[in-house]
Amino acid sequence: EAGVVQSPRYKIIEKKQPVAFWCNPISGHNTLYWYLQNLGQGPELLIRYENEEAVDDSQLPKDRFSAERLKGVDSTLKIQPAELGDSAVYLCASSGGPYNEQFFGPGTRLTVL
Amino acid sequence: GESVGLHLPTLSVQEGDNSIINCAYSNSASDYFIWYKQESGKGPQFIIDIRSNMDKRQGQRVTVLLNKTVKHLSLQIAATQPGDSAVYFCAERTGGGNKLTFGTGTQLKVEL
């Protein structure tokens, strides 16, 4: 069974540029999460989707971050414009099994120059 | 606010020894705890979980202990192997919605 797929794995951009990350959750998982992980720290939730509905986006900086999950499967996370402080790993996770365990993708490492 | 934290940022053990990684949490309303292992360049990987109505849970070579009196969680790894080298995070769930709050992480280094 394929795990959570994320792309790109690495992205380097200059500040003020836009960037987008893509996530394909495990098949059948209705819940999708985007996390931000700074170096040496645990992941922090940005947004959680139940199917196509964002049910918790309280930690998403809405002035520059946006996310969508139009058909309730794949999701994209966008930053526009990117700032130096956005350099981090962006993790996607999904859940939906009987124990609701969250499975994480490998993440996208963003470097903003 | 409420938080989850780890006592030791780095733990070095000899191969074959047992490892103990500790975690303190402050939200007494948390009902579910998880330990994750994260290797370099990878996402966190589920190791073992425990519900708040339990004190101990065992898996393959791993044991999680929960002490609700002092709000302390520990992960014990038996016969630590080089492949156990990673950063370990504890996470807690409070309330509904499967929202997890992660601690800072402990780097486990296994010396040959």
C-alpha cells in the first residue's frame, strides 16, 4: 500500500516568490493534515481537512498561506509571498483507518533565500 | 498555554543497551498519547500509542509508560540497535478532532 506522497521533496526560492506543495493521502483516508516543522522541533498543525472541508485552520497564517482540497483527495498548500521565516519542512499526513492513526509523508523542505 | 516537552534533547546509548526517552505533558485533559520516530529526511513514523486509561503498553521491543499523577510519559526501547537512531517525539491529543500537539523531540544516538 502506498503511503502519503508529497512533492516536491525540496524547494529553494527567493523571498517574495510564491510556492506550492502537493500532497496525495493514503487511499480512502478522509482526513488530511498539513503541518509545519522547524528544525529540531515537533510538527505544528496548520490545517486539517475532513474530506474537502477545512475543519481546523486556526493556525494557518491566512495573510500569505492558503490550502485547498477540492475533490476531497489531493491537497495543495500555497505560500504567497514567501518570507525568510517560512523556511521549514512542510509535512502532510492523513488518517482514516479504524484507529485514526496519522500517517505522515516525507515532507517538503522549503528554503527561502 | 498547554504544551508537551521532552526532558533530554540528546540521548546516547551503546548498542544492545536499553533506552529510555522521557516526555512531560501539562494538559491533564489529554486522553491519548503517541510516540513517533523520525529519521533524517523522513516524516514521523508511528511507534506506539497509549490511552489515558492505561499505565503501560508494550510493543515489539518498545514499551510506553504513562504516569498521569506527574504527567509523565516514557518510551523504553529494549536492546537498542543502530537502526533506532532517530529523533523521537511524543504527542498528545486533547479533545476531539484528532488534533495532536507534539513535543520538541529527543535525538537518540546509538553507539557501536
